[in-house]
Amino acid sequence: MSKSIFYHAGCSVCISAEHEIVKLIGKDNIEIVNIGENRSRIEEAELVGVKSVPALLTPTNNVLHLNFGASMADVKG
């Protein structure tokens, strides 16, 4: 994996974190995944270790959990 993946659920905390992460990393170096809208990616996020969103999966497969917005259980409903 050469890009980071930023998982979020579309809440205001997540959107704010998305803007900051894009400024830091650069738009070309990150894939943004809104699992609130693209629910098919929830299982993928959980498999890589995402426990809450917003979270950043680095190119070295480390998950960085940022500003607690919502647990995966909350996102799954």
C-alpha cells in the first residue's frame, strides 16, 4: 500500500479531521473513505484494526485513531 487511508463516518469531528489530515499529508497521498456513506468498507476497516473513526491507516499498516468521533459499533448501528 503506498497511500494512507482515512476512514471516517461523515460527522463534523470526522470532516474537520479529514481537512487537517489532507493538509498534512497531501490529497495525492491519501484515500478518503466515508464509511457512513460507503458501508461496504466497514468490514475492511475493522479487519485492518479500526476501532473508532476518524482513523488513519498508514502505508505501513498502522492504525492511528484520531479525535474520537464514533465507535465502529455506533457506525454499524
